[in-house]
Amino acid sequence: MDSKLSAAVFVDRDGTIIEDADYCSHPKQVKSFPGVPQALRRLKSKGFKVIVITNQSGIGRGFFTVDEYRSVESEVSRQLGHGLIDATYFCPDVPGQHSSHRKPSPGMILQAAREHQIDLARSFFIGDKEIDVECGRNADVRTIRVQTGLDCDISCSTADWTAKDFPAAVQLILDEQSPPSISQHE
């Protein structure tokens, strides 16, 4: 393992850290979930890079422009707290066309790993859909599916873990990273 590489938490956006607004195209539609800023600060305090990985087919479908997407991204950053997201990768490709970046393809994660010196073996992906789980698996990162998206039935999820929301998913990651307690054999 290269010690210069960082662990990261890759995060889906819509339905995971903000409410899913169905082709969110305006800053007024952005509403972050409770506890997300605090959970992001906890990840950052433990040395994780936080990288958003999001499909944005609304751009490819002509529902909104890249500039409109960027204004939404700025509002997400403002609501969550500047400096908590290290990078955001978005894919404008529509379903059905060949794409190496549209989830569940791992292209965005692999690009982020190269550009941000990330150790995928120590990294996680948190998302609200099975395509997020598949994307994480395709990139060889551990996966957590949350119940906050439009499809909140996670009973058949293939994720490594499931959680009720983003703060609970972050707790799972931090518990997984904690060294075993010395006093457990009293």
C-alpha cells in the first residue's frame, strides 16, 4: 500500500445527501438532509477525502445546462459547508448509450482515484440506489446503501452494509475504521 494514497468516501448526491428533486436544475430545489454537514465533518476529521459521484442525465436529455448544474452544485456546497466536498464528478450521459462513466460503470470513481491519489481498497461508496452499489463494486470499494432515496426498500440490496441515512452510514465507516478496544478482554 502506498502511504501517499488517501482513503475516500465516494458519495451519490440526489437521494443520499440532498433530497431527490427529480432532475434538480435550480438552487431553490436543493434541500440537504439533516445531519449531513456534521457527518461530512466527521469524515474529514478522520482524514477521508469526500468525493461526490453523480449521474446527471438531465444535461444529456436537454432538461438543464451544465451552467445550471454548476449553480445547483454551488448551492449544495453552500448548504453543506464549503470545503467538506473535495471534488464532484458528474456524468451527463443518458441511459442506454455506451458510457464508461455513467453509474454503474466505475469511470468517475477511477478518474477521481487517479486525480486525487486515492487508495480504493480503503475507500467506501454511499448511495441510495443499487446502481450506486454496483458502481462501488465495479471499482472495488466497499458499499453502503441508504434508505433516503425514492426507492427506500433496501431489503434486497447487495451492498456490504445498509443504513437508514447518511449520518448512520458514516457511523458504520467510522466504526469499521476504529482499532479494536484493548479493554475488551477484561
